[in-house]
Amino acid sequence: MRIGILTFHAAHNYGAVLQCFALQTALQAMGHDVSVIDYRIPSMLRTYKVFDWRRFVATRPVKMLRKIRTEAPLLFVRKRRSDAFEHFINTRLRLVPVSTITQRPFDYIVVGSDQVWNTKLTGGFDSYFWGQFPCPAATKLISYAASRQDTWSKEEASEIASRLSQWDAISVREQSLQAQLQELMPEKTIKAVADPTCLLSLSEWSKQAVAPAISEPYLFFYQVEASPKALLIAKTIADELQLRLVCLSAHVGDVCSPEAEVTSPEQFVGWFKHASFVVCTSFHGTVFSLIFGRPFFSIRMNKGKDNRVLSLLKEVGMTERFITEYHPGTAQGVAEANSVQADLRKVVLPSVAFLSEQIPTND
């Protein structure tokens, strides 16, 4: 079958590009002709611009001078990281223009994964991610592991039900979201499935991983939103275990170790694979810790995004790794997560079944 994927493939965010790559790869392995529809939201892409004058402007001259001194040295880092992402997007994803939807119709369009239904990220109900775009009647529309913020208003609930009513199949990433949508649309069958990054095996991800250029054992700390508390936990554990601390933040300008500040998506995978311990504040950081069997702690952020991490850790029986506070000495007893590999594969099997049932292969 000819399949087009609609997702946040062009965001310079490690989880975003890697989940897209994983879904593309998994569907190709099932025998499909898969492309990524090159649809980009301008408001989202502005976040990742190398140069944005707003980073340098302030109402007070002293504050503006301080921002210039801070931001100017970061331009080189932003450019190098941007180049690394664009190289991955343009060489590892099979991109096609949006016009392909009508000019060379797909059999299926798969929306997801990632937070494609997060109206805060997309500036409202985006017509493409919610299925309101010109499309041949024969093209079937399904979601795979779509996600959104944890709460919504009554007005949003009504809008969501209306927009999803004509979809051919719906699956989401979190069990909590599955329960919410099932209650909202009892006439539909809503499935909870694994994030696409879970669809690829340990050996497949190992092939993608680029090893770090350091030889000493290290603790890898990864954060999306800056969290001084999480950083302090990482420093404490690194000291306890006598590990080098390597920090990477999703946003240039937040804490980053020199050896990690221009990390490419392939190097990102490598940091997890070779880490002696991981501390992270992100969903995909948790996923790669599990895939590579690393000892880890995922830190609760309490900002409406914890459900996706909790849902995954419940599935593999490791909710004790999701912490709010760290008690000194605890890390000494944290084992590698190799034992969850079988549980992780069990989580994936229903997800593969969902894709196989909804998108049959050509005989």
C-alpha cells in the first residue's frame, strides 16, 4: 500500500524526528511504500530558527546588552545543530510535497505519532493533523499513537469529537487519552498503541546509533524543558557513582556539555546506548533508556505531560523509576533495564497488530 505520514517530522526535536523515522521504517518493513508528507507549521519552525531577532531584543538597554552577549556565541551552536537535524530529515526521511495528497493519492494517510493533536503546540486545531484537508475519497485516514496535552475544555471536547468522527481508525499513545476519547466517542473503537520508537528492535536502533567520542563511563542527562531540580539529581547521582556527567538540552542555551551541544539524532541514540546511567525529563528519553536497558530515572515534571511516561512505565512494570525527589544512595541499587526487553516487546505486539489490521499488505 502507498502510505503518507503526517507528523512533526521537521521539528528540530530528537523525539519528533526519531519517531517519524521509526514509523517510516516499521511500515516499510511490513512491505508498504511509505513517504513522509512534507507539511510544516511555520509557527512551530520559528522555534528552531538559527537566527531570531526576538532573542536579542529587550525593552531595557542593559537587559538587551546582556541578551546579545548571551545569544551571540550561541549562533554557531544553533547553526551546527540545525545542520545536523536538516541532514537527518533530508537524508533519512522519504519526503514528498503536500500536493502529493491530491496529485498522486495515497491509499492511507497515517497521522502521528507525537503531539500532533496538542492545540497549544499547533496554534489551535490544525486542519492537516485533524484530517480537514483536500483528499480523495478513496484515501483512508488513520491515526497512529497520536498524542496531545493531558486536559481539554468542554468546548474543545465537542470540537475533537466532531473532527475525528469521520476517521477510519483511531489509535493514541497514552492509555489515559484512549479512555478520554472512548468516553467522548463511544461509537468509535479507540486503541492505545506504543510510540513508534518502540516498534524498532534493539538491534535496529543499535545500527542507527553513533558512539560518543569519549571513553570514560558517563551519566547522560537529557531534558526538554529546563529543570534545575532534575539537573541537581543528575549531578548527585553522577557524583555517587563516580561517573562523568554529560548534559544535553533540547533547547540551545539551556545546560549542555561541550561534547553534546551539537548532537545529531544518530548521536542522540548513541548517548543512550553507551551510557552507564541516564537521568531524563522526557518521554523519548525514557523510551531509549528502556530500549537499551540502561539504569535510569525519569523525573516527574508535573506540567501536564507526565501521563505519557507513566503509561509506558506501567506497561513494563517500572513505575518506581519515575520519581519526583531523589533519595541519596538510591542509584546504587538501580539495575540495568535489560529485564524489561520482553515486556517491551509484549507492549509492541498489539501495536503491530493494529497496523497490520488497518493497513493490509498487497498480496
